[in-house]
Amino acid sequence: MTIVTKDPHAWFVTEGEDGTQTIYNNETLGHDYPFAFQVNFSDTPTPQTNTVTLYNLSKEHKDFYHRKQHCYVAFNWGKEKKILAEGYISKIDMEQHDGVTDTQVISFTEGNDYSNVKARKLKVNKTKKVNKYKTQKVKERRVKYRGTKTVQVNKTFRKGTTYKKLIQGIAAQSGIKISKLDLAKNPTLKKNFTAKGKPLTLINNLLKKTGSKMTYVKGKLEIVNPKGMKRTWFEIDDKDLIQPPSYNEDNSDDDDGKGTWEITVPLVPEITVNVGVLMNSKYLKGRFYVKAGQHSSDGENPHTQCSLVSM
């Protein structure tokens, strides 16, 4: 592929009540403001936490930042913005001073964290016949009669419903936004299914029967087939590798117990979870997909490190 590493551009954009603040660096006069960042990606269903390190901010610029503001980090070898991750500021560290440089670290969590969505979100209203009583004033006596009452019950899905429809129904009922849904297998329910428990945990458990995984991709929740061939592909050769690949053993049940190959290349914004990588190096050849990794920069050396699983 040969990654072209010319004309680097980096952005940290934050939206506040008083407008938008952009930290911008393209290493030219007037825009030479290097800042560091670490943007993580992983095939887990938990949102990643990322950091941006800013230097020598004025009081006005520093005071702009607050928790829960929407923000994103973008990078490209060129002028077009390519977002690495977006989310909401979760922590602003105390400013540090070393006598020369003032350093401000800001953490943000990607996307929306649905792990705390309550189980009650899966309850729906249902009317049922109940005995009711009313008082007649003639002799002040109570008379029983049949009436209706609205109660909350767990949402139930009928036998024969596909797992795709089941997952979509649970997500819609609980307000979870899934930006992509690609199941490796789509079986049907053998019997009626009552949705109980926290919605995100429930969906994650259902995915075990579909051979699919839930993950966050650049702040958006996706369900993907990790072994599918329909994906973006990148070719990596020896000219791209910053150092030779290394191998890590994996004794877990994930990915059939396969180990991962660790590679480091100049920053490629398009590389993220489940992206396909065609390795064409004297050290490593074959088809792989990205399991996890990190885009990072100390302000001068942007690179991408990622863990590859063979296909």
C-alpha cells in the first residue's frame, strides 16, 4: 500500500454552550500547534476512553472545556478531516507545570454508554381483567364488578422471530442505537422469548448464538460478523511497517484461541475494529482483521498500532 506521510493535519474539536473550539495543527506558520492524543479501539461492547494532551493553553481557551461536552479527534495526511473518535468529555485533569510547559490532559468517552440502561426499559404496558369494587350510596355497600387495569410486563417475542428482529426489537424498546447490524448467523426462536435484564447485556448474550460481536466504531455502536469478507481492506507491506510484527499467544476462548500479531505503521485513519488487513511482508503474509489497537501521537509522530487476528 505504501502509506504516504506528507502534509499531516490534526484537529481536536469541542462543542460548548458558547460555540465551538478547535485545536488545529498542520505544522505551518500560524497553525503549528502540536498536541498529543491517544485514541483506542477494541472489539469489546464497552465504549473506549481516549485522551488529548494540550500545551500552553491561554486561560480563555482552557476555561472553555467542561465535562459532557461533545468532541472529536480527527487526523489526515492532507486537508480532509477523517474522524478517529468522537464522544463526550468525561474528565479534565488538573493542569501540570514543569517550569517551561503547561500541560492539560482531557479524557473523553466515545459514543453513548448503554451499559447502564435499566432493565425496566424492556417493560411494556398491558391491560388485564381484574376485579374492582365501587361503593353505592343507597346503603353504603361495595359492589364487585369486572374491569381492566394497566400493568407493566416484560416484552415478549414470539416463536419463529429471527435473532435479527429480536435484537432490533430490544434495541428499539430500550433506546439503544445500533448503527450497523451484520450477523454471521440469523437463527429463529424455538419458543417464545421474554426479554429480561439489562438490555445491553441481554443483546450481548444473544449474539453468542449468531457468531457476531458488538463493538464501538468511532463512537458508534455496531454489531458485526468478525469473519465476514465484506469489509474495507488495506494492504500493508515492509515499506509501511515501523518495526517487524510480533506475535502474542492467546489462551482465551475468543477468536477460537488464536493469538494476535501486533503491527505498527504510520497513522492510518481508516484502520479500526474489524477492518481487513492484507499483510504482504517478508515477516508476515495473509489475510487478517483488526481486533484492537490505538491511534496515537506525541505531537510529531502519528502512528497506528493494532492487533491482527488471522482469517
